[in-house]
Amino acid sequence: MKKIFLIVELLFLTISIYPQNASFDSTVNTGIKQIYDIKFDDAEKTFKGLIADYPAKPQGKFFLAMIDWWKILLNPEAESYDDIFYQKLEDVIFQCDRILKNNPDNENALFFKGGAIGFRGRLRALRESWLKAADDGRLALPIVEKASKLNPDNIDVKLGFGIYDYFAAVIPEENPFIRPLMIFFPPGDKQKGIALLKDVAMHGKYARYEARYFLMTLYYNYENNPYKADEWSQMLVKDFPDNPVFERWSGRIAAKRGDYFTSSSIFWDVWNKGLKNYSGYNNASSKREASYYIAYQYRNLSKLDSASYFFNECVKYSKQLDKKEVSGFMINSILYLGMINDEWGNRNAAVVYYKKLLDMRDYGNSHGMAEEYLKKPYKK
């Protein structure tokens, strides 16, 4: 059921703007880039100024809420921004309803009301409130479709439909047991979805970065093509070099390609930016991922002291983050620490690590490897 709700909430990740003049257009563009640059204070000033200059337009309030959405994305385990994000979305919906009361065919009001409901559903899905997320999808769908019909030439609106077409086709293929439930949703078309996303990624006015983000992730997660994923990743990192979400994706894509040298270099940059207190880099999530890939490359180079240090850092941050279940980062780090101690000849310490693994969930045959190395010490 989670997969179905995910399809619904992904449909509404679309950003559609209709600028009133060149100054308005430029201001919105500036603010969006400030959000992706993680310059939240600057973005807040930009969109508050937009609200002051264009109080009747919903764009300013919508993108002011998007600042809080990105604060959530930078550290999704924390829920401190949830309430303010929900409230700002309600402000957008309220303003749009006032506009639509007098003009039911107002394109801006339709798009931003649908977008606000969609993002509300997205956060509810992130918090695993699946029924509420699905209900938001049900509410937003006719609003977004009406707005699209009013202006079918808008490229940016293709983002939401491209995402929907792709995932509505892919998820049932990977999960046959949910196919009967898909009768309640429009059919998907994988290739059409990719084509729509590429169109937005290259020609979209405001949604191009979101389109590139989704192309990067779908090529990584579903198409098993890290080389294509890397093409979109490089575009994002080039435009926003200090965005930790984009940079971390670039690092894990390099690792999936087998280029652990590049992956380690990228995550060293992530690690050092965390030490320098860069926004979004100085949290446990960024530090955990960075420490893991740095440790992995040190182990490849047989620099076991450094590998052990960073694997232990990964364990430390995993303990802070793993609330619902033990993460793959934690399990792999414990396994490698056992193997490193076997290489050092510290058999008793290695045994302790392998026994810890057996108390955790099985991940990537971790139980099988632990049982093997308990019988016979690991040797490189």
C-alpha cells in the first residue's frame, strides 16, 4: 500500500508559475535558486518581498513554504519544521480558495492550491501517514488536472505528470501484488514519463531542477544505470555545489559505478563542510553517510586504522539516527569492524562484532557472513 500512496503523492511535485512581468519572473527565479543554494535567509527575504509587492498572488507564500520543505529534506529524521510547514501550506490553500471563489478558472490559484495539497501529502507520506497522504492525492488530482487543461502548453506542469507516468508503470512491475489496486489510478507509461521529465529538465522555466533530481534518482534506483544518473547529478552539483542533498547523491552514484576514489573524494568534501558548519552538512545524516564511504575507501587501500576510525564514526551517528530499525550503514560498519579486527589479529574483538550482527536484522547476507567468520577468522 505504501507504494501506491507514493505514486499519488509524487504526482504533485510540480512547480508551475505564471509571472506577471519581467521583474516578478526574475524575483521568483532568484528565490528558487537561493533555496537550492541552501541560502534560506536570503530566500526568505526574497519571497517576503514578493508577498509585499504582490500580496494578491500565491507564489510568494508557496515558495516561502518551500524553504521549510528543504529544511526538512536536509534532515528528514527531525520533525521540528513539520508544524510550521503545514501551517504555511494552509496559508497558501486559504489564499487560493479566496481567489477561486471569485474566479474558478484562475490558473495560478489552481496550481498552487494543488501544489500545496500535494506537498502536504508528501510530508505525510514521509512521516508514513499513508491514508492521509493518499487522501491529499485524491483532493489534489482534479485541481491539478483542471489547471493543466487551462494551459496545456506549460512545460513545468509536465513534471508532475512525468513522475506519475513513470512510477505508475514501474512500481506495479516490481510489486505484482499491488496491480489489482492500480485500477483506482490512471495507467502509467514509463517511457512517456521519462520523456516528459527530460523535456522539463532541459526546457522548464522553474521546475527544471526538480526534473533533473527525479531523473537522477530514478536512473539510480529503478533503471540501475548510475552513468545516466551521474549525468543529471553533475548538472545539479555544477549549479548548486553547496547543496548537500545533490552532493551526497553524486557521491553515492560514484560508489555505485565502482569509482570509490571519486566517491571518497566527494564525501571528504561533505565531511569537511560539516566540520565548517555549512548548512545541511552539519547533521548526523550527512556525517554518517560521509564517514561510511570514507571508511570504505580507506579499507580498500588497506589503511585499516583510518578505516576503523571512520566506521566507528558511522556507528556513532547510526545510533543517533536508527530509531525504527537498524540501518544498512550500521550493519555494514559492524561487519567491516569485525573483519578489520580479524586482520589485526584481535580475534576476541572481532567475535564481539560478529555476535552483534546476529542480534540485528539480516542485511545483504550479514548473518551468513557473521556465522562464517565466527567459525573461521576473516582473512583478506
